[in-house]
Amino acid sequence: MKRGPTLRVSTADKVDFLRRPASYGDGGRRVALIETHFAWVFLTRRHAWKLKKPLRHWPLDHRSLASRRRSCQAELELNRRLAPSIYLDVVALTVNRRGGLRLGGAGRVVDWLVKMRRLPAARMLDRALQVGRVRDADVEAVVRLLAGFYARARRIPGGPEAYLRRLRGRIAANRRALCARDLHLDAARVRAVTAGQLDVLAAASGLLRARAGRLVEGHGDLRPEHVFIGRPVCVIDCLEFSAGLRTFDPLEELAFLAIECERLGAPRVAGSLLQHYRRLSGDEAPEALAQLYMSQRAATRAKISAWRLRDRQILDSGRWRERVAQYLAQAAFHLRLARAALAADPEGSAQGPVREERRERFARRHAAQCLSEQRRDG
């Protein structure tokens, strides 16, 4: 018996099928689509379904069906560490002999999706910050979850000198990327910030060597839009494709979240994150290192934002230039605070927060810039 030719299912066919409410069988009447660089996310009444794009972009290579399945499985397993009730399953998208597509049905598998429980957008941390609906109890609940996670997380072996080299390498990589001629950024400012970071790193090398034994496999992309402050508190959408890129000193990962909260105009939340972390984890993290980490993470975010300037599909490049400038301003601001903290306490024995009024004034400027961005974007 001859077998008929294998039916070809294009990416467009898959996206078209997944945009139809009838494809899910949950009685929903609408499917919202969110497109990112690497995936499509389809939002139904109760669930979110993520389909990986079949592309190659270092360090990702999702061109094969097998690689997309492995990526989906890794996303499921890794995200269950901080959101066990949200990440439900990896589901096959199949095609039958008549060419009909179905989720989880019999037939040839043509792709794989991650199935998640849909979360109320209003209780994501970024949305709640924008409308001023974040209580200190919410912040404490998030930090309690993270502190427990870091305490259980796998420690990453590596010596003090290797850790210092890694930090210096990150700073150098940020400098190279932000000074690229085609981006037309303020290279003198970038060099001043990164040179200052290297100076503080050298002056604080003893404190940083002591942090080398604290490295864990963390979340990797701890931004407010990934933090849910409803019930249960959880953190979603970790960086699943590289263990190296999600390896951090927990203090640095919290500093990353603090930088983003500050940029959204919530400096008190940023300060509260670090205070609660020190108390709940028992980690007597020096203030100078917290500020250095915040400066370095802001520079990294500037680099990632600057890469968007090379995307020819982006019409409003001015928005991303403003974003780069905001992050560089944060990097410079926290560099000054790191220097001040180190001068006042070179041994790192004090863990008190920096003066809140300085952080408040700085963050208000950034909040005004973010608000103008949101209004322009409609």
C-alpha cells in the first residue's frame, strides 16, 4: 500500500489555526496574539499557549521540530521552579490525513506548544507599579518566594578569580556593544560609566571574591512584567536557553529587578526589595555591591535596548534611544552611589539602604520619561 505524500504545514498555517477560538474547545470567543522576537503567545479565556518561532538567533536554534520540543520541555521544567501551578504541559500540534490541525490530537506532530494558566494582567508587577497598587506586603511576598528559591537552587562551582573575570568581561562586552559606530550613541559617556564600574570592581574585589560561592542557577530575566503579585505569587518566563546566562549572585538578580522597578518610577519598591532580601535570606549583602550590581545591570539593559536600533521593522527608533539614555543614566547614578558606599564602608560591614530622597528624585525623572513613552505608544 502506497503512502500518500506528507502534507506540508507552514508556519502561517499554524498561526492561523491557533488564532481561531474554536481551536481550543474552551468556549472562548476571542484569542489575543502577542508576538515576541522568538515566539507567538496565544491568549484564550483561561490559558496562554506559546509557539516557538522556527528560527536561528544565537544562542537559539529552533529550526527543527526536535529542538523546539526540547525548548518547550526546558521552559516547562525550569519555570515550574517559581510558577508550578502556572506551567501546565507541553502539548503537540498535530495534523491528520485530511490536513486538519488539532491540539493534542492523533496524527503527525508538526509542532509543540507550552500550555500555561493565564494570569490577570492587572496583577503583574509592571502594571501594578504603573497605577501605584503595590503594597509592601506584595514586595515581601515576592522576595520570600525568591529567597526560598535561591536557598534551594543549585550552587554553581567557580573560584573567586573566575568570578571577577566574568564581571569584568560583562562590563567590557557592554562597552563594546554600546560604542558600536552604527548605533551612534554617546560613546564618551559609555566609556566613562564602564571605566568607573571597572574602578569600583577593582576597589571592591575583596567583597566580590566573597560572593563567588553564592552563585546559583537563577531565573535569568527577572523583570516586573514576569512577576505576578496576585495569588499565588509567582515568577514566570525564565531564561530557559542558557544556564550560563541565568547564573547569578542572588543579590545581582534582585538588583536587576530593582533597576526595572526604579525605571518605572517606584524607587521605594526597589529599595524594599533589597531590604527584604537581606532580612529574609540572612545575606548581609554590602550596600556597595548592591549599587555596583544595579549599575552594571542598567548598562546591560542599555545594551539590549540599543540592539533594537538595528531592527529595520522598528519605525520609532527615538523611543529606543530614549530608553538607552534612561538606562545609562541609571548606570551612572548607581555607580556614584556604589563609590559613595564603598568610601564610607570599604569593608562592606554596613547594609543600610542609600538615602531614599536621592533615589526618589532620580526615579521621578525616569517615571516621567516612561509615561511620555506610554502616551506616545498609545
